[in-house]
Amino acid sequence: MSDGVLEDLMRGSLDHCVKCTICETQCPVSNVTPLFLGPKYTGPQAERYRVAGEPSVDSSVDYCSGCGICSLACPQGVKIAEINAQARDKLKRQKGIPLRDRIITRPTWLGRAGTPVAPIANLTLSSRPLRLLAEKTLGVHRDAAVPKFAGRRFSKWAKDHPSPPTGRKILYFHGCGTEYYEPWEGQKVMQILEHNGFEVIVPKQDCCGLPLQSSGLFDDARKVVLRRGREFAPYLRDDPNLLVVGNATSCTLMLKREGREILTLEDDPDLKLLSERTYDICELLLELHDRGELKTDFQPVNERVAYHAPCQQQGHYIGKPALDLLALIPGLEVDEMNARCCGIAGTYGLKAEKYDIAMAVGADLFGQVRASGATEVACDSETCRWQITHGTGLGSVHPIDYLHRAYRL
């Protein structure tokens, strides 16, 4: 399917819009700021006036966070978020990409630079004067939730701790968050998979390209996600039963669907193969359980946790498998939060002009977490976890942390 045909199909979905405004009521951004005019207006309505080669008709589309809730909510199947993403790309091409967006959308660059000097880098990130300087010069908000560098890389640990052969192999896509900021999450993923009889292979890899895509750098995002396809496809072609699993739900969604749909890469055979074989970690573990293949030798974990399903996780259209897995653990009390969004949307909440919007979007979730009485929050997305901790003061972990504890690994 050519880029033009895919764009026509996506754009053609706007004709199914019946102006019911369900997307408007569900949009977390337009409900807290007038700067974003709403998904219906900037999506199917404005799209009718967008003409190739002509200036963008609506600059407010840059305030869309790209959460995807509008597409999830639309009863007519209109690709609202995808239309908005394409419109943002056009707007960025017209107005240019700020230096800030070119920097913060490349977590690999930042990770490689910060990891060797983690203590100094982390001190810089916690310095109020330097954060103020960064806000004035780059436009990164002084109070935005930024993670601390771990000072070590997960891939180095994985290289030094190869999985024992079992005859059941699985490829692990760990993403940048695990590689540079939360390597312990990757270790837990590997240990859980090994406990369930898998040999975990960690191919050479890099960013999935989502940060670039969400900030409108489509050409750069295409190069990145296509490289991921080139890296993983040879493994998948050699073994028709081999699967890819990831613990960053936004990254796995990019590999599964968004890279091909939004970046119009449907025709690429490597990316298509990667898309078809990629699983989110909780999705895979629940499928194993449904087939009777998941070990359930769980010991009690007597804690109370609040669970938030991030927007990108819901975009997989797989339900909320983390809730079903957590329900298997004796003694664990889980309170599901029903707030729509935490507000961070990857790099959206880091930007000076959008930080207050992101915090206003997340306010409902933060309030629910505080009221729940939970001592910790479970969430499938690392950027959402950092935002939740920033907004509530509570620690936040991936749901697999509780499986790891219950397995006594």
C-alpha cells in the first residue's frame, strides 16, 4: 500500500464523522485549555480544508498531545488522532522544528551522553538555577518530570547475563527508558520470562522513533523505526515461532501499529513482520496464562497498589492485561484509576508552553491516586510513571514488578 493510498484511507475516514462530539467530551487536553480547539475541529472538520502544498489552516493542532483517546472513543472509527498527527507534521514543516524538539526527541543521544557522567548529569537536572536556564534557553520547563540516569545500561547487563538455552526463544525490545533510566525493569522482565521457560535474546537496538513522530519530525522517525525493522526481521524470518516482547507500552504500540499507520510505512516488509510478531509484556504473559503455560507459583504480596492504564496501552486494543495478571497475586489489593490521562504524553509535558496543560490534564489522576490510599502506583509506561511520581510524590513501577516480587525472584 503506497503512502498516498494510506493517507487517502486515513483522510477518507473523516467522512464517517457524524459530529456527535464524543471525542470532544473525552479529549483530556481541550477540556483544560482553549489553546487546543478539540479533536473534532482540528481533526475531521479542519482536514476538509487542508490542501497539499498550502499553509496549515490550524496552528492549534500543535497542542494536541497525541494521546489517541479521541480515536479510541469514536463510535464511527474515524482516525482522529492519526489525522491530527499528519496535520502536525505539515504544520512543523511549515513553521520549522525548534532546537528543543530536536534534542528531547532523541533519548538515545541523551542517554549516551548522560550515562557515563550520571552523577553530574543528575545533579544538573536537580539544580534549580540550571533548570531555569534550560527553560529560558531551550524551552524545557523548570518543573517538568525528568528521569535520573541510572549510570549503567541495561544492554551491558544483558550481555553479561545471557539467558540459558531452553529451546523456547523470545526477542526482547527494551526501549530507551529501560536502557538508560530503569535497567532494573529490564532485568525483571528477563528473569520473569526465564522463570517461564524462555531464552531471552536482546538484539542490538535503539529508539523506536515515537518521540520524533509525536513532535512532528516524521522523516527522522521513519528512518529510526525502519532501522528497528531491519534489526529484528532477520531473527523473525529464521524462526516463524519467534516473538518480540517489550515492556514500554508506547514503544510496542509504535512497533505494532503507529509506525506503519501514522508514518505511512505499510509497505515495508521488515516493519510489517515486526508489527505482526510484537507483544506488550503483560499481553504476552496473560496469553500464556490463558493457555495454561504461565507459572503461577506466586507468593503473597500484601500491599495496596493503584493501577493506571496509560493512553498508549489502551491503544493496543487488548484490554488491560496487567489487571488480570495482578489479580493472580495473593494478598495484593489493586485499585484501578479511571482518570483518562496523566498528561505527560511522552515529551509533551516537558515543553515550557505545555507543562501547565499537562499538569492540569493529570490532576484528576493525581487526586484519585492520593485518595486511593495506595502506597505505590503501577503503570505500563515509563514516562507516565515519572509524571505520576512527579504529580503525587508516590513511587511508581511497571506492573511486572509485582509479578517479580510474587515469584520471589
